[in-house]
Amino acid sequence: MAEGVLSPGVNLEAFSQAISAIQALRSSVTRVFDCLKDGMRNKETLEGREKGFVAAFQESLHSVSRDLGELERLSNLVGKPSENHPLHNSGLLSLDPVQDKTPLYSQLLQAYKWSNKLQYHAGLASGLLNQQSLKRSANQMGVSAKRRPKAQPTTLVLPPQYVDDVINRIDRMFPEMSIQLSRPNGTSAMLLVTLGKVLKVIVVMRSLFIDRTIVKGYNENVYTEDGKLDIWSKSNYQVFQKVTDHATTALLHYQLPQMPDVVVRSFMTWLRSYIKLFQAPCQRCGKFLQDGLPPTWRDFRTLEAFHDTCRQ
């Protein structure tokens, strides 16, 4: 198989030989699998069968290696076809005889493909962002400043008076719920929420953002020995430990950094649904108890009661 100087473009003779090499490689691989399938046969002794199998398997692998090397050699002789893409007059750059030294057309083609891919992903991202209820950019430039709603404070550090007003409004909204606000460590607020005679919730807040919640029974002690709220001890009852886990999940669900007062009000509305923790049946199975526990999960939208396993 002679090797000579190749003309620009595709070497048709080498291309035909490469096709034959691919067929030979497939045949060699087939013989390897046939050898493995047949195993050790046609020998009387075990030692003879093992030697025959090893010899046949080695010969098959050598054939695969030889055919693969021949295919790699022919692939280098085939050459590359000229890339003709509808890039208008820029396609004339591919006719440059010194393309190896000034590969303008190949670089332009790569940039064109990258730009199309970037445009595609940008379109997907734009569609996902437009599905959100809040816009991340002020795109209502035509609306006058007088008609725009008053923006809520969005900084992490809010005035304590503003936080107190929000908590007092929420306290007046729910008669079954009483909220005691304290600031034992400076400006950060801590809430003791008592829901009827069902449970008590310790809410640790950083400004108007809720960091941590602990749910305990109504008769459980929520204070430490020095009279401060105990923000580390868990409830002694499994039912309130479950509610604590669900409350942590609710904090991740109610996220609206632009309007933190809405987040606190939504969380308190969800928490108020536990007023019938031991009275509401599960909306799926209709039972009051499952594995000794009442329905501890509350849906974030409908506030319906479900057992932890029934909500799936």
C-alpha cells in the first residue's frame, strides 16, 4: 500500500481503503467475541483446552490491534473536506491557499457556532426568568414615578421600629396566636409564638429575615436556666420534632428578599394552620393517626393537613 503526496481535499483512494479497514476491524472484533463465546473446546485434557483458548484469544487480539493501527494510518491519509457553511461572503476565506498559517475561516466558523449556542442558552434563561412572579430588572420605564408602588426596604439591616411594626400587625391579624418579641442580643429579634394551647414556636430573626425555628409543645419549657429563650434544645416529643423539620422546609419555600415582611406574614399564616394539629384528619388517607402521629405536614398553598408519608 503505497504512500504518496496527497492533493488538497479528500483522498478518495485512501477513503476507500479506510472503509475496507473498518470492515476488517469489525471482523476481527467479531472473532474476539466468538472466541470468548466458544470458550475451551475440542481438547481432551484441561491443560490442552486452556492453552488452545489462550493462543486463539491472543491471536484474535493481535488481529484487532493490527487492523486498528491500519485504520488510524489510513485516517491520516484521507484528509479533511473543506468546510462550506452558508456564512455569505465569508465562505471565500476557505479558499485561501495558506489556511494553515492564517486560519481565519475556521476561527470565524467556531465563533459563529459559539454565538449560536450562547443565543440558544440565553433564550432558555430568559424564558425561565420570565416565569417568575417578580422581575429582576426595572423594565417598566414608561411608568411614571408617582404611579409606582412604594418600594419596601430590601437591605439586610432594617430599623428596629420597622420590624416591631411588622410583628405587631401580624399579631393583630391572628387572634389565636400571640407573639412576644425580645432582643436579648442587640438588634436581632427573637419571637416566642404561642398558638392556642397546642404548641410554642421560637423564631430567631436577623433583622426581618427568619434564620431558625424550634417548635415545642405547649407545656414544654422554652427557657434556659438563666431565663433566656432556649434556641438549641429540641422538643421531647416526636410530633413537634416533625413540625420543626416542616417549619425549616417552609422557611426555604417562602423566599422573597425584595419584600421580607410578606415572607414573615406568609410563614405565620402557614404556622397558624397547626391550630388543629390534633383535630384535622389527613386529606389523603382520612385517618387521624399514622404510626402514632397526627398529620404533621401542611401544604404551602392550601394549608391542608397530610401525614408525612401521604404528602408524596
